[in-house]
Amino acid sequence: MFITPSFKIYGGVAGFFDYGPPGCAVKQNVTQLWRDHFVVEENMLEVECCSVTPEVALRASGHVERFTDFMVRDVKTGESYRADHLLEDALRAAVRDAGQAADTARDLLPRVGDMGMAEIDSALNQFGVKAPGTGNDLTHTWAFNLMFKTQVGTRGAKEAYLRPETAQGIFSNFKELLYYNGSKLPFAAAQVGTSYRNEIAPRGSLLRVREFTQAEIEHFCNPNDKRHPKFDSVSDVEPLLYDRATQLAGLPAASETLGAAVKTGTIANQTLAYYIGRTYVFAQSIGLDVSRVRFRQHLANEMAHYATDCWDFEVQCAHGWVECAGIADRSTYDIDAHATSSKVDMRAYEQFPEPRNVDVLTIVPNKKILGKVFTKHAQAVINALNTMSECDAVEMAGKLRAGLVARLALDDRHVDVHPGFVTIDAGKKLVHGARFAPAVIEPSFGIGRIMYCMFDHCFYTRDDGQRTVFAFRPSVAPVKCAVFSLVNTHALNERAQLVAASLTKKRLVHALDTSGISIGKRYARTDEIGVPFGITIDHTSLQDGTVTLRERDSTAQIRLHMDEVPTVVKALVDGDLSWTQLQAQGVSSG
Amino acid sequence: MFITPSFKIYGGVAGFFDYGPPGCAVKQNVTQLWRDHFVVEENMLEVECCSVTPEVALRASGHVERFTDFMVRDVKTGESYRADHLLEDALRAAVRDAGQAADTARDLLPRVGDMGMAEIDSALNQFGVKAPGTGNDLTHTWAFNLMFKTQVGTRGAKEAYLRPETAQGIFSNFKELLYYNGSKLPFAAAQVGTSYRNEIAPRGSLLRVREFTQAEIEHFCNPNDKRHPKFDSVSDVEPLLYDRATQLAGLPAASETLGAAVKTGTIANQTLAYYIGRTYVFAQSIGLDVSRVRFRQHLANEMAHYATDCWDFEVQCAHGWVECAGIADRSTYDIDAHATSSKVDMRAYEQFPEPRNVDVLTIVPNKKILGKVFTKHAQAVINALNTMSECDAVEMAGKLRAGLVARLALDDRHVDVHPGFVTIDAGKKLVHGARFAPAVIEPSFGIGRIMYCMFDHCFYTRDDGQRTVFAFRPSVAPVKCAVFSLVNTHALNERAQLVAASLTKKRLVHALDTSGISIGKRYARTDEIGVPFGITIDHTSLQDGTVTLRERDSTAQIRLHMDEVPTVVKALVDGDLSWTQLQAQGVSSG
């Protein structure tokens, strides 16, 4: 009962899964380890924002307009299909057939991901693509938004969506977070929470679902300084890097230290590389096989237009490489977008170590002339000139100096500014700091996908494939310890209950089994859900108070006193003591 | 930044709040303490289910039809109002006016909560109620469902709702949970998760919100045996009980031991009382003032028709008593409802200690006659008779014995069964056990409301009200320890960073402040967010490695070696060491 389809008794709905007791426990453990590794270690600002998001915020972020898949429908059955998938299938078929259209198809194939709606539509027509199975005609291509929509309130209800990512909640709180952080950059905020996507084709159990847990970090920094103060701590980490050039050359991923990768420019900056390194260490700590982990750089056409660089954390499973996290340099896009839409100043201020003497260009309104030309509107023009941005001022100065007319935006219209309407004052100014929109480096993890890959890597069989085992790290295992009475007698069961109670006191999740069935069968049952340790109470226990402690993977056993059990198991689970160390100091009976 | 309105930069939407860093940390701590106290302590089966819920499941639970508020609208402005609130206001006014209608109004007032839509509508007419403010006419009363609606999928999208409570996910998984528990009752399942209600009038910050965290327990047991194996552990707990009779008599709540309350029947059964006791202990452990905590029994008209008994866990705050949890005996309603709707057998089986000899009544089809009467449909009738429930069989036997005709439901229609069509066989049978739908005892907690009350109880001021303090328990506090360098010098800051790093190693959330501003101001700042301990590094620290450790509420200080800091602070936070004990063994300098 790790996972089960939600509302299965009603037939369920594709893409929704519930975590049963062991799945829920593993998920909590992985999430807590993630939090310890990233949030606590870096003193990140963790927040918890609402999932229901007003439309205005997701319009600002671009999700209302662009978080879509292109679709077509079978005109007769009404069945919907992803337009890009049908087109790719058709192009591949055309290449295989090697007919007249093969060359065109070969050219188009790698570009499908970049195509706009009109282009996909026309290519579907050009290749005469029909509905799969039925061969019926297809409708025109249309855009389907992947967000779940709802309404808030009663009358004049507000349109809202379930968030498709947790990030927007952090961005909208940026100003307060900056203040909370003493107005200092860089800092990182984090959020673990549920996101929702109305996926068209949910598949692969936890791989593409409609409701899922994300763990996202938004690292805010000066766009001109993406160094990371702790980069040295990961510069020797040497993961498999699968950069753009390597992919295009058809070569396999290669190991490289992060220090070298930043030096050669393979990874755009230290902060991106720092999170790649930390992610690699995290993968190792939760029991992923890091020889089957790689970081794949996005190709130019995969990235959003504003992104500077992006690396996917990918894990190889039985069914191929699975994207478990994306680590992206999103430039200043997010904060710019929300600042523009909300009209809130979301810039950070950085004081320079030394004041700087900089060129400044000021447009000084010639009030007399402006008054004559614009009469009652003159004051509005003067205000607009006084509050114009430096960038606009430079542009206007350029035009006026060239003897051209410049346009000036007022609240509701534009006016023409001729040379002579203003004086251009170019001088020097002592500047103590600068305001700027921060850049965002975003490591975004899918907890369900990480679990899927961990299940894949931890699973093995023994006894000629008859017994299955999950080799979960003790910190990840849903149940830390099983407690057995060797046979079902009152005296042994009583002792077992005492041991169980002592584990509860240390908050160690355990299972108590006094069924008295064969101990081998009981070990096998706990191996199946990955319980790392088993305690057995036998007749000797009644005499001297000792019990056996068995380790899951080696199946080795040692004897120790029952009073030591909670402390020893806790140390093993917390990683303060290894099994080998324990064996060296204990008395083996295995 | 404990809480802040969601998407404030866009003006926000009423009833949605984000938790900023300290709020998020307190919430995680309270949730984890809840989990340790209830889930880990009792080995409950914790699950995590999806929020998006198909309509069929919420139709089965009754939410689609009955999770509504009655509304009216101002015919001119379109403004919506709760119909029951307007009616209550009007009735109170009529009582005050002491006119003709005063007696009727006095009679109706206590019944408003029980009224159906038609009755409210007619009472609004009878009292000529108009829209507040405008005095305009009101529309007819209509029912507004409080669930957020959405659609899943593209074509023929399925209607779904955001769950209004986490419980339904547990109920729908009951069969698998029972199996996971070795088919044994009683057991409890638990879930912590987000629920959503489109409240008409969100108010009181965290008190009535539209998106909130619930922590729910569903304790499944035999409806004929609601004893609890651990009841003895709470029978001496003596909370304020505010039972139905006391409320109706207008008396205040009184302390009573849970043992006595169960014995006298004030609390319906041991399991209800057990959870009341555990909730009381929990309240104490997170720092609520238990003299301002009571358990209020629902009046008959507050309870759902199927509920046996229900007690609200209420906490007194500045603004009155706040309902923070409900502990309800929901009888077998939930499992019955889902079993009926899903046609899945969700009964549990209980083996009797000894087989029992019970009366059984069997309806034996008279195949010959049935064949003649029903010809080709005879087999369907025979099947229906063979599979009829014992209850239906008893009913049919009664009718036939009285010479009447009984109706029998087939898949698509009914047929009449006359005396003689069947033989009634009444005998004895040795029965080894019984199948039954389990009863559910449900303690359901609102995490946000508990936090609201805890903030209220923990808040105090000192220095003549100039300084505010949150007296959070160390286990609850968002930041466990602040680390200060007394003055801003490289040597002291370096030491402070070493201490901070040693706290990170123990996963102790801390704040590092090397600003060098007055230490009193810095203590005050950390008191504001309830940091229980402060470490100050001063010049002596550079000589002998000792630092001061200050406790927030007493403001007392002791000196200890910096190497001891992480262990001592951890022990204080985990409750393994009290401040008094530490003072007794340490050297005080405060």
C-alpha cells in the first residue's frame, strides 16, 4: 500500500494517487531530509502559500496565456489528442517511408517543440494527418490550458486557478521576504507544497500526475553577481554532466568537477553549479545510485526565452531517464513580470562598498515653452518628464540631440517632445548604491518522481527472485524497526510490548508482530516494505534480557540488551552509528 | 511575517493567507507535535490523499447536496447575504420591539439553525425582511454549495471538487487500510492536509479561511464495542466539560474526570473520552493555557442526524471561545454511505471468541412455481431471493406470513412475491463471527485555529507594555536559538559563526546576528518572534571559550562552554532538560 489510485472504489480518475501508510511515511521522510539538506542547512526562508491563486497573478506570470498544450479532436468521436504528438508520429512515418515528403519531414521533426499553433496546424494539414485508429478528420488545432480553474466567492465570483507550481506564491511575497531578511541579497526562499496540472495524458503512476508535491527553492541574487559564498564546498563534486554540446554531438554524459565546469563556462554560474552539487549530494544521501544520475543541460529550444541556463536532474530507471528536478537560471523575468503587473516596486537595493561617481543624464523641462505648447496639460507633461526612467531619458536625449522628435507617454496618451522643449543635462553624480530587480535561480524538485526513482533503485530480490526487498536507507524507511516475539506466548509478547513502548518513547516508528508465525516469513514480510532492522525476543531474552537485532540487507544479527535497543536503533537511523561499527562492538550471533 | 494575505501585491482575496518564515516554522512544529502525540504514539495509519475529489464521492458523502448555506440576494444591488443570519437579526428585532409578532419570533429564534430552505424563505416573507442598508426586496432563498468546483480532463471533463475535509479520502481507502492492518479492528487512520471551503464571509484572520490545514483521525471500531484499550491512561484527566444539560441550564462548564464522565454517561463512550483526554494533554504540551480550554458537547440540533455524540474542543481567546477541534461519534454513517454508493463491500469481519448459535431465517425459492409465473425471468428472481440480505428476508417473511404480497427488487424493476412462491425456513445456525460496517469516531483538528489560539495565549508584554514577547514552548518556537556577537568584530563574528554551524549540525534552527547593535535591542527583537534561547559571544569567549545562554521568559543567563551549546540547546528544545535543571548545574551570571 505504498500508493493506490485515489477514490478507487469509484473507479478513480486518471492521474490522482493516494499514499498509503508506508508510502506516506517514505514521502514524509524524503521531504524532511530535503528540508534538512537544503532549507535548514542554508537557513532558507521557508513559506507556505495558498494553492488557490487569483487569475491576475497567473496572468502576470504568463501561465494563463502560455501554460497550454496544443490539441486536436477527432471530428466524429470527439477524442482529443496532443497535436505535437500526432505531428511527430506522422513526420517519423514520412521519414521511414522515404517518399517525396521525407526530406521536409526530416527537417521539421526536430522543430516541432518550437512550433506555434498556426504552424503545427498547417503542418498537420500538409501531411494529411488523420485521427489515430479511426482515420477520421481532425479539427483545427486549439490551445488547452493545463491549469484547473475554479471560482471564489458567491456573486461576481473571482476566477482563480489551482497553482501549477508553488513558485508564484514565493515571488508575490518577495518584497516582504527581502525585508524579513534585513533587505540583504542573496537569500533563498523555499516552499514544499501541492501543485496541480490538468495533464492530458497522465501516465507512469507517479511520473505524470495531476496533483503532486513540489519542493521549490527560489534563490534571489544580484543579476550581475551570481557567485555563491559556499561554492567551494561543492567544487570538487564530480557528477555526470550532459551539456548541450555533448548532446548535439551524440556523445554520452561525462563526469566533470563543478569547479572545472564553471571555469570553462559549461555551467553558466556558481549558484547554478552550487545547487547542482547539493542536489547530487542529496541524491546520494537518500539512497539513489549516483552512477545512474546525471545533469542534462536544456537545449536552446527547450528553455524559456528569458532563461539563461537550465539543467535537469535526471535519474535512470527501468523505463529510461526520469526528470526529477530542474535547476534554472530564470534571470529577472519573474520579479519583473509581477512588478509590472502589480505596479509594486519589487526592486532590491544594494549599497556599493565605495560610493561611485557615475554619469547621469537629466532631462530638465523648459516650463515656459511647455506651458505655451501644452497649455492646461503642461503640468502632466512636466511630471512625466521628471519621473521618467533613466533608460527612457537616454533614449529621449539621443533623439533630441539628433534633431528628431521624441514621444513621451502620459497616463492616457502620448505627446511629441521637440528639441528645445527640454534641456539635456549630462553630468556626474556620487551614487551610494543601486536598485535592481533580483535574478532568480530556481531548483524545483518533484517529490513523487524522486520517490519513484528511489523505489526503482532500492528494489532487489533474493532467494532466486522469490523474495523482494526494498533497500531503503534507514532515514527513508517507512518503518524503522520490527519487533517480534519468537513464539506467541504471554511472557514473550509482554517483553515485545515493552521493547515496542521503548521505541515509541524515542519516536521510532515500528511494527509489533506477536503472531508467532515462522520468523523467516516475518523477516520476509518486513523486507518487502524495506524495514531496515528487526528485533526478536526469544526464550533467552526472558533469562538475561538480551534480544537479537537483525540488519535487512546483510541479514546479519547481533545480540544486545533490550535496554540498549532504542538508543542503538535511533543512532543507526540517524546515521550516527553504522551497522559495521555496531558489529565491531557487539556480539554477533548471526 | 507570521501570516500575510495571499497575493497581497494584487490586493489579495479574502480568506486566503500565506505563512511567512516564522509562521511556517511554527505550523510545521505544531503539526509534527500533533503527529508525534497522536499518530506515532498510537501507531495510527497515516495516509495522504488527493484534494481534487470526483463528484461521485462527495455525492455519496452528502456534501454535494447538503454542504450548503442558504442565501438571499438584494434584488437591486445583487449583494448576497446568509438567509439564516438576516432572519435571526429580524427575529431578534421583533422580540425587542415587543409588538404583535414578538411571541412568534421568540419561538422561532432558537429553531433557525434547524430550518429547511422553504421554511426560512417563508419566515423571511412573514417578517417582511428586506436587504440590510438598502431596504430593497430580497430574492427567494437559494442554496449555495461551499465547495470549490473544477473540471478534470479535456473532453467530457469530469466534475470534481476540492475536498471540504480530508476525511473522505480515508473512508474511500477503508477497505485497503483494514487489510493493511491485518483485517483487525479497532484501528485509527490519520491525515494531515489542506481542505478548501468557499466561505461566504471569511473573517478573523486564521479563524474562518477558505484554504486551511486539517489534521483528522478516523478511529474505526465495532459499533457495539466502543471501549478503548488505553482509556485508563486518561481516566484521571480532569478537563472542563460543558455538557448539553449544563449549557441548557445556563450554568458554566465544570471540571470532571473522564472516568466519571463515562461512568455517568455524560460522554457516550470510552473512545470519545479517550480522544478528549488526549486532546487536553496535547493542548497543554503545545503551550495552551488549559484553564481556558473546555470541551463543549453539541446540542441535539447541532449534530448531524446520524451522530451519536459530539464534543468541540474550544479555546478561550481575547475574542471569545474558538472551536479548534470536533470529536464526534459518527456511527456507521460514513462507511455505509460509501458502501452503498460504490457497491463495494466495506464491512469488517469479527471472529467471535466462541461460535454462537443464532436464529436464522432463510427464504427458499419454490423453483417450480416461480418458473411458471416468471417464465424466462424466473432465474433472475431466484438469484435475487438467494442473495437477499437477512434484513430483507425478515421483512419478506413477515409479509408473506401475514398473507400479504411482498415486493422484490431485481436489477431493473420490482416483482411481486405471493405466499407460496417461496418457503420460509426458520432455524438455528452456528456462527463463528459477524460482518459489520465499522463505526467512526472522528477527532478533527484545525491547525490554523490552534495556532491562532496559541498566539493569543503565548503573547505578553514587558517593560510597561513597550516590549512584546511570544512565550512559545521551545518545541513550538520557529527559531530555537539566536546567536549574537556582542560587538561587530572579526574575531567575535568568527566565533559566532562557529557556534551557528554547530547548531546547524544538530538541525537546530537558529538566527545569527553580528550587527553589533545593543544586545538589549537584539534580545527584544528575538523575543518578538518567541525565540526561547539566546547565545552571546563576548570577549571572555575568546579567552576561555565560554558563552552566555539566556532564557527568554526569565531573562536569566548562565555561562557554558561553546562546545556544550548544541547538546544543551537540543536537550532544552526536546524537553529532555529544563531550564531550572540547567541552572542548578550551570554557573549563573544573569
